[in-house]
Amino acid sequence: MELINKQKFNCIVLDLGLKDISGFEILSFIRSSGLVTIPVVVYTGKDLNEEERLELMRYSESVIIKSVRSPERLLEETALFLHRVVSELPRIMQREIKMVRENNYSLKNKNVLLVDDDMRNVFALSSVLEKNGIEVIVGKNGKDAIQKLEAAANVDLILMDIMMPEMDGYEAISIIRKKPKFKHLPIIALTAKAMKGDRNKCIEAGANDYLSKPVEVDKLMSLLRVWLHD
């Protein structure tokens, strides 16, 4: 907290298990200080309950749970938030990120439900996902997404567009979250409107994360690796 008061930072990587005060208090301090533009990556080994997860997603840009492969994911996430070009990073870091991206061990043979009423978006995103070994199920709107989800043998993650006819993404996510078997299914919300408050609205509806359109492929792949890690 003293350092944050003294100097400017472009990104903060925060553990929740600090010895003196909790990471939640640090987050609250950052936001109450008016430093809302600083991206915060929460890097934690704590087993989060639903209330803690929602609180974290309101305050921070990303939550990375510590695991065997989390240092590489942390490096990639932080580089993305800092808009760093990978080629400008030290060589050892370039190798680590390259290894994560090339192996994509956490993505192969995963099933993703892609929900979007714009077939151009469906085609573009499906192509990216399939190139990385992901099986894609397509839903054309919220109602169709729920039907496809119920009918599918297995879905590992949902990419949910927000602005759709018949049933929008907010309502679809809320309905999905009310079903016990889908309570912990990762959902990434996609919206063309990068308006203030949209992210919080998506998280409150039950989404795990948020991406604005047009979707940045590197950011999408990074989030998929985070939420689909074994």
C-alpha cells in the first residue's frame, strides 16, 4: 500500500494470502484510491467460494489459480495486460510463453459451446478454436444455447455473446447458473459494447470472465488456457 501511494504502476500481481492483511483489503484500497485503471492480476492458491469469486472479478482484471503451470499463464496474462509484445520480453520468458502456446495441452479435445447470432463471428471464432484442437458446438441465441447445453454429452466452457435476439446472454447465463450441474461451468461473456459497468453486469449474471468485441485472439486463447487448465 505504501508503494502504491508513492509511485505509478502499470500492473499489479496480487496474492490473497498475505501475512498482515488480506488481498481483498488491498483491492479495496486500490479502488478507493481512485486507481481504477491499473489492471490487477490475482494470483492465488486459495480455494475461492462463489461470493469471493464475484468480489474478485469486480475488482480485478484476471484471476489465476496457482497450479503447476500457473507461472507460465501468469507471465502470459501479465504481458497481455501490459500490451507487451512477446518478442520484446527476455529470451527465457519468450521460450516459456512459446511452450505454453504451442503445446496448448489444456485445450486439445475440449468442448466449447460458442453462442452468437452473427454467423460471421461464429465462423471467425470457430476457425481459431478448431485450429487449436477444440471441438465447437454452436448456439444461435440464448434459448438455443441452453438446449444445446442440455443435449451435449460434455461442454467444458461457454463463449456467450451478450447482445442476441429472443434471449440475450445475461438471461441465458443466469438460467444456466441456476442449474446445479452447470454451477461451476466456465462462461466467458462476449459483448460488442465495451461500456463502463458491462463487465460487472456480466460477472453478476454468472460469467467467469469477459471479453469485448472485436475479440483479440491472443487474449481469447490466454483466457481459454486459464479456464480450461487441468
